[in-house]
Amino acid sequence: MKKRLIVNALLMLLAAVFLSACGRQKDTKGEKTITLGLSYDSLESAWLVMNHSAVIKEGKKRGAEVISVMAEGDAAKQNVQIENLLARRVDAILCFPKDSSAIVKSIKNCRAAGVPIVMINRSVSGSVLPDAQVIANNKAMGQKVLQTFADRARLEGKTYNVVLLIGNLSDENAALRKAGHRKAIADNPDVLKLMAEVPTEWNLDTALKGLQNALQANPDANLIVTPSDYLWPPIRSVLEQRGRWAKIGAANHFPVVSFDGDEVGMQYLKDGYNWGDAAQDAVEEAQLAVEWALKLIEGKTPPQNTIYDDGQIVTIDNFKEVAPKVWSYSLLK
């Protein structure tokens, strides 16, 4: 009986030691090291690559360990990966979600585990919200960049028939950018007229076919508005097919207004193919997300659930002054 009690006591002691070892790591001074779990949908754009890298850099700069996982465009996989991060006892989750609705499952799991979760760049709306969201002010930026174009058109006495590309509306960013673009069109009926909306689902082939059909059905269209620089390849392809890929000032130029501020859209702006780009800040959003993840771990809360990146509105008129402030500027040729 005594032997059994001794064995049980030893087993309990070993279990305690094991659980302790599975907890947070300690640094050389014996202090607990903060561990951040980083979950991204994908790295399909240069903006995401820069943002992801900046999160890891900022986390390490602040003394945190960062564990990164990639969902590869699969919302269900992302939820499972976040469950695994919670099982590894991370102190906070930073997430660029695949789907603004599907990620609610992970938000609930984080809340149940007492682990704060911060959304980066792609927001979540509804009754179940993350602890903080660091996102571009999508609606305001979409409106501003197109309003700037409309103001210039009015001064020049020109009018434009708009083909509006739309992202995947399960992505809150796409919905907000559409709302901003639509508001600018509604506010400027004397110079802007909406001819067609083209759903792209953030798919290049879908965007290509949809834009081809829209321009075929609306031969008077003379302005493309895109919600992302990611969609430049199909835009260029369609305009080249129609003999309209030309620089500003050329007789066959076809104007485009864009969003993101990645190196493709900014290069085309510099080279004279793009009229304006609403540039969100990949580095600032990363820094803010890490900052608030660490504050949430300490029990602090943001004054508002959403922390906005107001970005930069870069145009052909202000390029020299504003472009150097954009994260992708150093990548331009």
C-alpha cells in the first residue's frame, strides 16, 4: 500500500514537472518570455509578405517569441491551426483571417481560453468581435482616392463612365472598399457614372473574364476602379488586348484608380499608367498589432475595438511628396 502511494506521488510530481516544462519558456534571467501566435490566410501579395515580416520583426524587437502558421487559403484549416496555437499556450494570437465570418469560431475559442486575439488588416463585424482590430480605413480611403480623381476630372471638364471591380464580399475589406468607391461615385454624379460592377472573388481569372465582359458590354466605359493592386495583371491584360494600355497623355490611355500601395500599383503610378492609389501601411499595421497584443496581455484594452491605419492617398499630382511615405517606395525602379 505504501509503495503504491509512493509511486502515485512520484507520478504526480513528474506530471507537475512536465506541465511546468510545457508552459512558457523563460529567458536567461528567469523571466517568462511572451509567445505570440501568428496566423495568416496566405502571403499571396507583396503587402502581406511585408506585413507578415514586419510583425515577426516587431515581436522579436519587443522580446517576444513568434510562432507563425499559414492557412494557405483554407478557413477551416486556419481555425484548426489557431486551436493548435492555443494548445501550445501562446499568450496572444495575431491573425490575418481568410474569412471574416468563419474566423468567429477562433475568436470564441480564444475568449474561452482567456487568450487575446488581434485581427490584422481584415476586419470582423457582428456580435462576436476580437479583442482588437488593426485595419486600413478602407471605406474612407476608397472614397478619398476616387474623390481626388473626381475633383481633377471636374477641373478638366471631363466625365467618366466607371467599371468598378469588387473583391470577395466575405472579406470585410472588400465590402468597405466597395462602399467607399460607391459613395464617391454617388457624391459626384456630374463627373462619375457607374456602368458596371465586376465581382472578382479575389481571383485573377475571374477578374480577367469579368472585366473583358464588362468592357465589351459597355463600350463607353473609360475608367476602371480596382479595390486592390493585386488585380493589376488582369487589368493590364485586358487593356493590352484592347489596345488601351498606354501612359497618361496618350490618345489611347485608359485611366485606372487603385487601392493598396503595393509595388505594382505604385510602379504603374510612377510610370504614368495609374492615376491614384490608396496606400495602406504594411509596417505600421504590423507594429500597432504587436503593440496592442502585448498591451492586451497586460490587461489593457484599446479605447475602441478598431485601430485605423488612415494610409496615404498617392496621385500623379502629389507623387514626389507622398510616395516616399509608402512602404513599397523602396521597391520601385
